[in-house]
Amino acid sequence: MPGQLVAANSSVSTEPTAQDTDSTAAGRGTPPVRPATFIIEPATDLVYLRCVPFDREQLAAKLRRLAAQGVFLGTSSWKYPGWFGKIYEQDRYVWRGRFSKTRFEQNCLTEFAQTFPAVSVDATYYKFYDRATLTELSAQVPDGFQFAPKVCGDVTLKQFPQLPRFGARAGRTNPHFLDAALFSDSFLSPWEPFRDKVGLITFEFSRFGQGDFARGAAFVEALDSFLEKLPRGWPYGVELRNRQWLRSEYFAMLARHGVTHIFNAWSDMPPVVEQMALPGSITNPALLAARFLVREGRTFEQAVKKFMPYSEIKDPNPEGRAAAVELARRGLKSKGETKVMVLVGNRYEGHSPGTVNAIVEVIGGEE
């Protein structure tokens, strides 16, 4: 049933059978990759397109109830002045009669966390955060809040892009690509005191070209070796940008390590609903994760131009919303066995708090 959604009465399971487990333990191979069993309502259903009034207090209450059941919905980053009047009160960041951008960026996480129970920390992709910085972040959020930090590009980039921020490294091969020691010492270790607030560690791999890996199998082999060296017990997730590599070998490798494939909406990737239908895409039944970032076929730069300053939804995506709802449903039905992390970016529909609000409105009617 590759590429198809499974009917509600399907007997297909994503769980390994006893025979599968015995074969693996005996070293006779890995469990076969089994189809996902997601059921997505038609994306044309008007329930996903209707205008949903934005009430911050009501949204916060609904998100808290979901989080208490292991379903966390949040946004990709949080420092957006375009959210004033909905998530943030601008008066809180006035200094000597004027709005202070510095004051806002340093302190707005506290106000953000009054509404949302989770957030993707995208800034950690650009540099390693030290423990002092993470202490400041952690102090701004309550117990139970879930961070989803992105692993620094110093670990996930095979070649540094030709961008000014890379300086002399631009265009050069990264000698520390998939360096487990660097990841453990420079990225993971500072998070250790705040481990209970880490809901997902995102290994985001930008699209690889032919010069990086001749075949997807070579990447899978390199990633397999890397994951084998990592400290256990952390919620690791992998986000690919090479759509042709979403194959059984990749999913099976992640499953062996208990690492989550992150369903992701991106320019060059199949829609999340299609990824969810791929056999074996649930690589870690204990943790489902999705990041809705950019609609398929639209570049990041085009999304920025279209949606800035991210103050309102401009391009609703009912299919994406339906996929997010189904992920949440699976978590709720598991009664605590499956944790769900759904993170939405402004460049997906134009206003990520509004997108989350629309998703939660549907889920809320089913609890």
C-alpha cells in the first residue's frame, strides 16, 4: 500500500511482530518496514477552511489540555513583532517611552510560554548555545514546557553554503559533518540540566547535491554510523530535504535507533500527508513529530516576501491542517503512549499562531 492512506478498518500495523523482534535479536536482519496507518479526512472539508476567531486565553487553555495528554503544539521560533495584539502586548516592551527591540527579544519567551507549551529553537542551528544562555531560556518557561532545538549546522552541513555568515568556511567541506563527539560536547551537554524540557532534538539536513552523496544509501550509511555513537535516551528526530531518499532503508535505519522521522512541509518535499502515508514512516511510535514550514513548490524567500510581517493568515492550507490534526488524534488515542510534537512556522500560512489556533479548534471539538 505504498503512497496510499490506509482505510479505517485496515488490519495493517506499524508495530513489529514477535517474529520480527526475534529475528532482529538473533542478528538475522531488521524488522520489515510496515505501512503507516493514518486516516486523513478530505482536505476540502470546510472544517479546515472556516475562519476561526483568535482568543489567546481560550487557545492557551486548549493547548494546556492537549499538552497534559502528551500532544504539544507550538511554533517555529517566537520573536515576531507581527504577533503584537494576539500573542504579545507591546506595552510590556516599552523602555523610556519607546518600543525596545532588544527588550522584546530578550524577554518575550516568558509571554509566549503563557500561551504555547512548545517551540522550535531555530537559533541553535546557527551557533552552539552555552549553558548560561540555555539557563536564561529555561528560566523564562514553566515546568513541562518543551523546547525543540535544531542541531547546529556545524554538525549537519556537509559543505558550508556560499553565505557571508560562514566567512572563510563558505564553500568548503565541513570537516565535522556528523561528528558525534562535537555534537555531544558542544550541543548536547549544555542541554543536560534542562533535559526534562527538551521535547525534540531536530537534525535538519539541507538538501544534499550529487557532490555530497552519489546515492541516498551512502547518506543512510553515514547517518547510521553517527546515530550509533550518540548518547541514548534523548528525543532525536531527523528532517530530510531530499524527497527521493524517503525510502524503506532510511526509515528502517531510524527505527533501529529509535529515532523519529520528522514529517516536514518544505519547498522540495512531498506534503506531510503523503509522507505520513509512506510505509514505515513511523520510525519511533513513542514520538511523532512534524514541522510545517513552507508549502511544497514555494521557496523560503518567496514565503518571506508573501507573508511578512506574519501578522495574519494569507494562504490557508487545509491539507496540512488535516495532517496535523491526524497526528494529534493518534497521540490522544494512545492514552499517553505516543508523544506528539507539531511545530508550525510563519512561512507556512502567514501567521503560525493562527494556524495552530485553527488546528486546535478542530481537535478541541473531538476531545
